[in-house]
Amino acid sequence: MTSIGARLPRKEDPRILAGKGRYVDDLTVPHMVHASFVRSPFAHADITSVDLAGARETPGVVASYSGSESAAGMPLIPTAAADWAPPRTPLTGDRVLYVGEPVAMVLASDPRTAVNGAERVDVDYEPLPHVLDPWEALSPGAPLVHPDRGTNKIGEIHKVIGDPDDAFARAHHVVSRRLTVQRISASPMEPRAILAVPEPSTGHLTVWLSCQGPHTLRTWLAHIFELDESKLRIVAPDVGGGFGSKLNLYSDELAVIWAALELGVPVKWVETRTENFTAGVHARDQIHDAELALDSRGKILALRSHFVGDLGAYFHFFTPVVPDLTIDTLTGNYDIPSVDIKLEKVFTNKMSIEALRGSGRAEATFVQERLIEEAARELGIDPVEMRLRNLVAPDQLPYRTPFGLTYTGGDYPALLERAAELVGYQAVRTRQAEARKVGRHIGVGFATYNLLCGFSPSGHDWNPMKFFPGHESTLIRVDPQGKAVVYSGLCPQGQGSDTVVAQIVADQLQIPFDHITVTHGDTETIPFGGGTHGSRGAVVGGHAALVAAERVVEKARQVAAAMLEAAAQDIAYEDGVFTVVGSPETAVSWHEVAEEAHFLKRCGPMFEPGLEATAFYDPPDVNFAFGANAAVVEVDTETGKVKILDFVSVDDYGVGINPGIVDGQIHGGIAQGIGQALYEQVSHDESGQVPSASFSAYLLPSAMEVPRLTLDNMVSPSDTPLGVRGVGESGTLASPPAIANAVADALAPFGVRIDRTPLRPDVVWELMHPE
Amino acid sequence: MKVSVVVNGAGHVVDCHPSTLLVHLLREELQLTGTHVGCDTSSCGACTVILDGAAVKSCTVLAGQADGREIETVEGLGPDGRLGPLQRAFAEHFALQCGFCTSGFLMAATALLRENPEPSESEVRKALEGNLCRCTGYQHIVDAVLSDPTGSGQP
Ligand code: FES
Ligand code: FES
């Protein structure tokens, strides 16, 4: 019986499909009050007064708080990623630093009354000069986001490896571009939501939170409010998507918890979509001045990128380290001996940057793949051939990158060649030539990716975060009937890891998939957990489940040995039956063993009763998944509209545990990549307002914009027991540059430069009409 | 004001404020929380229900406008609380991940399939254009709807 690799149905589907999902907004508890926030309309301003009288007079309003009144009682919020963070409190007292920053909170008996009350709060502001552009923020005399620092520059990392200066000096050709990866939003379909339920008589607090990992947040919550962690319970029920945006405890969420503790009543808050766009974290937002040094055959001698990361006004959980990930992943799958990479991180008057599916690595992939494409064009080399000349070849593996990462396994050139074959590369070129004759513009673009994932071994460079575990835990408890409940430290938001974990456990315990229940997301029942992010579900959480299951089987073997009056090492376990090696007729079933483990009726106290085991799995290293994408687009040069005609993704994620789930992860990642390439941008106007703060202005791709995707995969098992690599973020990396490259290819006759995304119709049209 | 509605075949009379939206009536008064709210600009379709046979975004309808009318929500899709054929097709095709958008897609697709039992892929995509999903990339949803779940395409 093998479950791994089978397209088994997802555990949670029947419940959700019946409309019985349980998201935070679906929960009600007695005496619950609802919160609504008053937020800054200014990018930078002093708060001169806050008048709560209007709110307090609104019938149904229970309480209201302003940052200026309550700031003294409110804790400072640290970051996980650095020792220092700009001071931030749940409600801001004296000065706002971005549009959407919470300054007051109104609590009422129902959500609409809370909103009405919040609308009646009067806040006076004294606007201050603000800075939105990262280059301007770095220039002398710019308004300072945090004046006591004396600069908007947060820090700089400069890595020079090999001899890039020499490479550029002797290069046959240098290609240089300023490439921008715009600010985008995770936009999970479920906005943030929280229900904080205090129990004043005992000092306990339960927080129902739409999040990606409750244990880490419990530790943070205890730390921030100086609470006893043993009295805190955080539960993530069904979570409607996260993509990195729900790894945080946000200011407003902390204000809700603060109010629940102050008032001693349950407080609920559900974010509106508009709030999600302004007060929910943003992502990406990097500008690269990047160049490649090339020899005459198109071999890359060196990569240089000096880039700026616009981090916004404050640090959320990972903010200061998100762009760091870009540095070490900038060479991707390519064999580039010398690098010169400099990152400057900058404060601006915007919401913070945070992790978002593919964070850091998606920016790197865009830069490297856009540059290589341009290099191919300038040198007159076919773009596939150009890549083949530079990809790390299978015989170079294990390959150590200039940054010291070690790639093992896989065949990068074969992945690209397969993508070219599936997209019908030569036929597309013919079609392109035909179309051009009649004034139609078709283009084909390629990109490869290498996804650093499986975050992260404890003590590893990629795990610098305080209170952020790189390991994962699983507890497996078998009942007397032989059925198992698995308590997984993962915290899925749609990734389907309950099913994946059950498949892994089913194979080890050799019991039916349907006899396994998986539970997650509750600090009360789960031993501990790092949660779900960074493509770690299968490769870290999966292995925790594997090791726990192995331990359960070991225990069962001892019980069977006692029952069969043999030594444990002489007991074989196959097809759900324990036998004494050499005498297969001496057998007990899994069910009999499970029963005996609990009741000890047959052999008495010969072993410790019970049949359960816990495992904490700390991965020995990070992992890598890789692949290649190909896109065919048609650009309407009249309107600037880009239509994707065909999209191919060939991926190597190692062993796939459930093909339905894996394909879904890749589809979803590519759809987000299509959004990044063609539609999505968090925009700020000159005053720092966010005109894109709705789904009518921030366009997520619909079923009309995402074409049918062609997937294929190759399997090079990783050096882990399960052979898995990671897949959650795969689709987000190569899809934006593949599409941008296809647009550049389509518009090549016009000499148009594609240096930024999104390639919305208005943007493309302007590129075509530069005056 | 008093609003009387038939929801999934059962009649209800609800006392609510004139500004109450249908989605809030369903979620808060009738505890039918399978219908979700994903935006505040009528853009996401998470709140889609069937009102007198047509798929509508229940955040764009006042409770009062539903007075005397018949509403179907995800909770009424399957017979006796079991899953109906389209719901089963969603599971078979991995058409949901986080599931937050799912009830909206189920209702929009149900309305489509009643009107057009054998839609083409482009007809399915067009009919689902008003529903956003951030997780699936739509392909598995489209496949589920195209899988002829009700068997009406059988000869
Ligand atoms: S809630 Fe988004 S359309 Fe109704
Ligand atoms: S399944 Fe998550 S939004 Fe559609």
C-alpha cells in the first residue's frame, strides 16, 4: 500500500464544500464586541488631537481608544528579524508614518455600529513632508521617516565575490538595465481576522487568528504583552489564504488583543478589503541597476546589481531581511563566477514590505532572467541557446554558488529544453513571422528558476529570526482501534498539508488513509510549530510526520514483540501485520497491537502503555526546487493589451506526494506571477494615498486572464528521506520574467525596453508611444 | 423592517435594519456562514448566492430587496446535507485550496450549468469571471465545472 504519489482527495474538502468551513469571521462567542479602526489619511503627519466624544455618544459603542490617550499603556512591537525596530505601538500616539496606520479604535455591539462610531472620531493632523521614492529617500535633505536616526537608510549589504571588476573590464559585451519589481499585495481572499477571548477569572486568553503559524505568534504575544505563555492559546481555524501576509501580529491585531485584555470581553475584528490594501503588508518593491559581463560567445563572466529595497515605514515580522534573500539567489541556475551585489534598504512613508510567496527570490529571478534575455538579444544569440550556454550543467553538480549555496540533483538544461519542446518553440517562431506580416505581434519568452526553500535549519544563515523555529513537530497518537490522529505543527492556508501529512503517515503505519485524521493550528493541542511558509510544508513538516510515524511503528513493534514472545528486532511489519521473522504464521495485526498497547490484557506490563510518538525535525539544510517556464503572448499594439496564448511550466520539485495538490500549488503560483507580470501594483499617489486599495483598482487575474496552463515535471529526489524538495512558491518565480520576456520578444521590432512590471495596457501603450 | 425569505427551501421571517445586506442577513441572522465576504467593492464574488434562479453577489443586494424571494446558498446545494455532484466534482478535481472563494464559485457554476448544461471552456471561464480565487489559478475549478458533474451531457 503506498499513499505517497497518489492523487488522494483532500481531507478538508467535504467540510468546506458543504459550507461548513470555519473561518474566524464565522465564529461568535457570547458578549463579543466588534472593533473598527480610525486610520491615518496622511503619509506623514503629527497627530495634534484625537476627539473620541462623537464615538462615545454613538448608541451601541462600548469603548473607544486613541493611541494618544492609551500609548503609555501600550507595548512596543519588535521585529523578529533584527535587534532594533522603529518604535511602533498598536495604536499610534503622536505621529503617523503611512496612510492606513491605526490611530484610534472603536468597539461596539455590532460591526456596523463600530464603523459608524469610528467615523465620528475627530482627529486633527499637522501634515509633514513625506517621502515615497526610495532614491529620493536616500538623497540629502529628504524628509526623514525616523528623524532620530538621521537618515532613511536602514543598512547596506555589499557582497563582492570572485573578480567582478576584472570581468567587466575584459568583457566582450556588457548589458545594463535598471529593472524594477513593483510593490504588490498578497491579497488572500480572506482578509485578516481576529477574535480575542479573555478569561479574566483565570488570566487565560484565547486568540482565534487568521494566521500562518500560531506558536511563533504565541511566543511573540507573550513577549510583547509580558504575559505567561502557558495561559495563551492561539488557534488558526480555517485560513482563507495567507501567502506570507499572515505571518505577522499586526498593530491593529495587537490593539484588538490589548482591548480584550483591558475590557475583559471578547473582541472581534475583521479587516475590510480596503484596509487590507493599506494596513496589510506589501511586498517586493526593489529597483536594480544590474549588468552582466559577457564573453563573445555569450558566457556570463560576472553579474553586478546595486539595488535598493523600499521597506516602508516600520518593520513587521521579516521586513528587514526580505530583500536579503534576493542577494544570494541572484545567480539562480546560472554558472556565474563573479558577482558584485549591493543592497541598500530604505525607509519611506509607506506600509511595510513583508514576505510574499516567492519573496526575495522572485525579484532575483526577474532581474537575472530579464538581463539574460536582453543579453541574448544584444549578442544575437537565441534566448534558449543563451541560457543553455550558462546554466549549471548536470556534471557540475553538486555545484557551489558564489554565495556558498550548494545545489544537488536536477538537470536544469533538460528542464528548459522540455519547456521549449512543449511550447513548440520552432513552430511559435514560424507563427510569429507569419503574424508579423499581417501586423500582429506574437512573442515567446523563457525563464528558469531555482527556489531556495524549506526554511530553515536552526542556526543556518537563512534563519536569523528570533523566536522563529526552523524545525517542525508532529505528534501521532494511535487509538485502541488502530486509527491515528496526527497533530502537525504546520498551519496550512489552503496548501492541503493535512492530506500530504496523512499520506506520509499512512505509508509508515500501513493503515488506510481514511483511518488518519490530521489536526493543526492550535497551540493547545499541537506540540509546537513553525507553521506554513517558505515552501516548507512537505520538506520540513512532512519529515516531522515521517519521523514521528517511524517512532510509532517502533513502539508498535515492541508491543508486537511482547505479544508474540519474540525480540523486537525479530519482528517484521508488512501490510499491517507484525510477524516473527522466519515464522510468518506467528502474527498479530496492527489493530490487535493498538488495542494491546492500551489495555495490556494479553501480556501484562511488559512495555510502557500507549501508542504515540512526537518528533521534532530540524532539516539538515535548506532545499532547492527548480524548473523552467515558457510563455507565448500576443500584444495588441493598438491598445497595449497583452494576451497570454500559451504557458508551459516544467518543474522539478523532487518527489511529489499528491499530484493534485502539487499541480494546484504550481497553478496558483503562476496565476500570482501573471498578476505580477501584467496587472498588479500597489500604487501611491503624490500624497501617499493608495488609489489601488480595492479589487476594482488592484486587478487580480480572473479565470479570463489565466490561460490553461501546461505542466510537466521531472523528478530528481532531494537528499532527504522523502525525496521532496518544495513547491509552494515555485510558480511565482519564473512566470513574471517569462511573460515580460515574451512581451519584449513580441515588441522587439519596435525597440521597446521592458524594464518593469506590471505590463498593463496603459503601460505598454506608453512604451509604444514614448512622446 | 420584516423580511421574509425562503432560503434553501425553508421560510424565514427576519427583523432587520433597512440597511442590512443580504449577505449579512444570511451570515448573521440565519448563521449560514458558508457564504463569505471578501471585499467591499462588489468585486470578488465570494458572496455569490442564487436569487430566484440567478447568481448574484449577495453583498450588492439589500435584505429588503430579497423580501418574498427564494435564495439558494452553498448549504443547500447537496441533498440532505450530503455533497451534490458539483461539490463532489470540486473535490475530485482539487478545485479548492483555502476554500474561501469556493462557495461563490459553486453557486456561480450551479447557475451556469442549469442554464447551459454543456458549456465550453470559454463559456465556463466567462461565467466565472466575476469570482476571484487567489489560490488555484482557476484551472482545477474550470476542470470541475467542465467534468459534466450532473451527467446531463450523457447520451
Ligand atoms: S463580498 Fe466581494 S463581491 Fe460580495
Ligand atoms: S481557494 Fe483560496 S481563494 Fe480560491
